[in-house]
Amino acid sequence: MEILEILKKLSDAEGVSGDEYAACRVAKELLSKYTDTAEIDSFGSVTAFIGDRSGNKPTLMLEAHIDEIGFIVSFVDEKGFVKVGSCGGTDRRLYAAQTVTIHGKEKITGVISTLPPHVSSDDKKTMKTEEIAIDTGYSKEALLEKISLGDRVTINSPFTPLLGTRVSGKAVDDRAGVAAIIYAVSLLKGKELPFNIEILFASQEEVGSRGAKIGAYNSSANYAIATDVSYAYTPDAKREKCGEMGKGAMIGIAPSLDKGLTKELMKIAEDRKIPFQTEVMGGRTGTDADDISAMKGGIKTALLSIPIKYMHTPVETVDTEDIKSVAEIMAEFIMGGTENV
């Protein structure tokens, strides 16, 4: 299966933090082509194992988070307008006039209400989350037959192919990382591997890396490669803080990451002529890698990131060649074993 097809299936599925089941079901189905151990655990993360459990091989965890940002229904007023809270770091600049889906007993479409510019006294005002009012057209009584407090809400945005190998979608963060791991596993199919592989598609990263903490605590991994997205350069950003789309995987360098494992990933990419770039961070990486590396007695952890534009918006944009680069680096490392780590 091509990366574009994998990413579309994943990005189109809903999976706001704490209610990732639909996205998990898609990821489990995709993984099941390569292992019969894929399952959704009690915390709503996807796990799988490839190898044998004899303990004769080191174990490597491949991890990406599967949740997306969104909203949670908190109140329905007497006129039927829906109030919400944020799940993760939603971009408040983009709230007004968006179309949304409330994932209740039925999927209900609504719009975020906003004052027209003709009657607005402040056209520069950024709407606060508590000011959101979703208009579905239903009365309160009719709506509460279809939705409940606590249901998740996503902004509607179609998965859209752009020029060449670039695409845009609502949940590229971090379904791109999930897609990279699934594609890496497909490259390894039928090969004798020097590692056992644990796969973790972690829930609730956007609200505190909760799934990664639980998954790493339950893990027997000696090593881990976390995969997330990071900032791709746009004209309004600082170039030194960004990667570039189409230039390959961003290999992370940070105090929380294992130096030896990181260097080996760079060497593999150089030797195999797989495009990559570096991302240097002076403290925490802001990804699940931080928590995985510090779990139990410590897990040697590296970070591969995929450059995307417009993070935490409905139009997150990625180059599938960068996802392929991440997958190829992971697969080549796995086939090479731990000799140089």
C-alpha cells in the first residue's frame, strides 16, 4: 500500500484526544496486514508485536501518537447552541465560521457562529474557546437526542492532494508518523530481523503524552524511535527553527535523546543516501520521546520528525517523500541491528 493511501485513511478517521477509537480501528486494520498481534489497549492506544518473546533479541519500540486536536461538548444552551472546550492546542485564530462535525450518537454537522464584519466593532478580535457557539439548526431538545455532553468535535477539512507529493489534511499531526511506521513495517515484511519490534500508536499525546507514558511503562523495549511532526519553513517563521519540506526526515538532537542511537540513525541515512536534516533542541523535544526515554530505568530513545506546515490547523500540509524518508531510516536501522549503537 502506498504512503498516500495509508495517510488518507488515517487522516480522514476521527480521533480527538481521549476518543481515538475510530482512528485506532483504522490503524489496527492497516497493521493487521503484517502481524496478528495488533490490538487496542485499555487506554485507547494501538499496540502490536513482531518477533519472538524468548528474550534472545533486543526489543525496539516504534512509536507515534494517534490522537488529534479538537473540541469537547461542554454545554447546550436553551437555543440549541453548542458550547465546547479544547482538547489540545487548537489555533484560536481559525475558530470563526468553520464547519464542524459533532461525533455523537449520530454525526451532526454544524457551523461556528460569528458576527458579520458589518456589525462587528472589532475585526481584529480573536475568538476565545469559551466564546465558541456551534449552530446545528436543531433545537436543544432535538439535539440532545443525537449528541451528549463529552462528545468530541472536529473541524471539517477534506484530505487534499496538492502539487507533486504534497498533501493537506486535518490530522497529519501525527497520523503522518503512524503512516511512516506502517510503511516501515511493510518494508520489513518477510525478513529475518535482529530486533523484536514493539509498535505503539499512543493516545492522548495532545493532552499530556498520557498514552506514551503508559505504553512505555508496560514496554520491555531496550530502544525506542519516536516519530512525530515538526515545523516546516514558511515565510513568517524563523528559518533556523524550521526544517524544509521535501528535504527528508528531521533527526532530533536533544538532551533527552540518546546520543549513540541518534548518531547511528544519521550514519545509516548517510550511508544509504536517504535524505535527512537535523533538528537541534536545547531541552525537551515536546514529543512523546521525552516521556518514553525517562520511563522505568530509562529507554534509549531517538526522534524522527516529519516537517509539516500549518501545524494544529485544519490544513496541515506534508510531503509524502518526507514520510518515506522516515520509514526507510527506521527500516534500515532495524535490519542493521545494534552493532554500532
